[in-house]
Amino acid sequence: MRLLSATCGRNSGESRGSAHGSGMMSLLFFLAAVLSCHGCPEKCLCSSQTVKCQNQGFGAIPDSLPNNTRILFVTGNNIPRISSDSFPVQLEQLTELYLSGNELESVDAMVFHNLPNLVRLDLSNNSILNLSKRALPDDNKLQILNLSRSFHNHSRLDGLLSVLQSKKLLQLTSLDLSNNDLVILPDHPFINLPNLVNLTLQNSSIISVSNDTLNVPALRDLDLRDNSLRSLPYSTLAEFSLNPGLRIRLGGNPWRCNCLMDDMLLWLKNFTHVVDKQNLTCAEPPALKHRPLLQVELAQLKCSGNLESVLETSYVFLGLVLALIGVIFLLVLYLNRKGIKRWMYNIRDACRDHMEGYHYRYEINSDPRLANLSINSDV
């Protein structure tokens, strides 16, 4: 079904209404309206300045989009790649673009260069492997970027990181990276996003947060729920403390309540940044499992049991090594038993001869007659 945009409809109506007063002027207005508004693409729905091309099996972005399009939905199709040819005509009024659920794998360079006023971009629910840092123009106005459920291989995140660090998203205020396979975020991934206010990292398989990873001065809303975090380093907690307006969500993480948790526990009890801190519970050790973090006392945060088990393991390993050395030594002795026996016999004979010499001298020295004989023989 096709519907001309409301803007075009209003222009046409005004032309017909003014036909009674001035036919020529009416015709000119009508022609201008037709020239400025293309028809709606096939299989798409156009209403006002919104174009919807949803779940129609498109293999590429539809051609002949109306020039006055402000909001464009191309979702639920099969578009593995978008390039500079996807938007060959400049759409200056387009501010919102939704490309979710298209099995998108490659976002090439200069693909959004004909969308100079793009403010919201939704690339969620895709399988992006290649994201060019040149996809957006240098002077883009993008403020909201949704990349949820789009990166399912943490080894293919170079493109994403290059975009975030490219200094092209200076006006970005909201970034959604939830439900991705991020695992470990490097240092300073968001340092070139000076206006970032909302950051969603929920359910992104994050196992640790390194120093300066979340150092974003303008940040006001941070979602870290449902990851694999066991603790937060002191440096990260200190950064959070310097941002009094920050609100953080940390629920659904398997917190390890041992002696390394003392800094975080004190921070939770003394600061109000975490809005869901009442829901944070220990995942281990077994004695504290399911215990709310706010009910855990510092005296309960122990690592002695772990240390003892480590020492026991070390002692067992040392005993096995010494036993192996002993076995090897005995094996060497057994294989060289004849040579060792001869060596011991030689030592015995040498000691015997030496002792007999001492004994003979002792007898000479103890008998005066033999002593005089010995002196005369020496002369």
C-alpha cells in the first residue's frame, strides 16, 4: 500500500484550493510539490514524513525515498551489507534511521554521508562483523546510537572500538551496547565521547572492568546489570565517587564476597550511586551465598580458607616432586650399582692402606729400638 506524505498532500490541497483564485499560481505550487516529493517505495508505507519498509524481504535499502523523509524504518529484512550506494541521494531532513533485525554484517565507509542531520541510528539485532570508522561523516550530529545484540564475537570488536575512539561521535549522548559479547573492555574506550550521558552495557558478558574503562565525566546513567562481574577495582570506585550525579545499576552479577571485596562493600555503604544496591547478593563463598551485600560485615570477608587450600595444594605438589626426585635417585643408584660397589671397595682399600701406614708408624714410634733403627736408616 502506498500513501503520499502528508506534506505533499497539504501542498496539493492548497494548490486545488487556490485554483479558484489563480489557476497559474495553483499549477506552479502543485508542480513544485510533486517535484519535491517522490512517491512511496514499493512495499513500503509512507505517512507524513515517516517511511516504513518492515519485514518485506528487502535485500538492500529501497530506492526512491521521499526527499522529505524524516523517520525511516527498514527493519526485519535481509540486508547483509550497506554501503555508500545505500543512500545515493542526500536526505537532509532524515533524523531517525532504524535498521534493526536485517542480518546486517558489514557497515561500509561513507554509508551515512548523505544523511547530514542524522540524530538517532538503530543498528540493533544484527550480526555486525565489519563496522567502518568512516561510516559517519566527520561533522555528523548523531546523538543516540543503538548497537544492542549486534556483536556476537568478542574477537571482532576492533571496528566498534575504532568508531568509539575516532573522535567522530562528539555529540553522542546515549549508547546502547547491551546483549553483546564484549567480555573485556580495554582502557579508555569511551574517552572520546565527551557528551555521553547514558551508557548501557547490560548482559554483555563482561568479566572485569580495568582502570579508566568507565572514566566518562558527563556520564549520568550506567547499566552494568547481568554481566559476570565478581568485584570492582578500587580505582573504578574512586572514579565513580568523583561523579556525584552518576546512577549505576549492578544487579545480576555473581559477586565474590571474600577479602578482596572490602573496598567495594565500604563504598556501597557510604555512597548512593548504585540505585539497585538492595538487590546485590553474594554468589560465593557458599557460607555467604545469596546474602545481600549490604548485610555482609567486613569480618565475614575472609580469604584464609582459600589460602589454606592453596598451601595444602602446594605442600602436596612439593611432596610429589621430592618423591619423584627420590625415585630417580634410587633408579640411578640401581643402574650403577656395580660401579658404585667397585668405587666403594677402592675407597675401602685406600683407607685400609692409609690406616696400616699410620699403624706401622705408631708401632715404630712406640718401640725405642725400632725408633733408633728408623733414625739410622734415615741417615
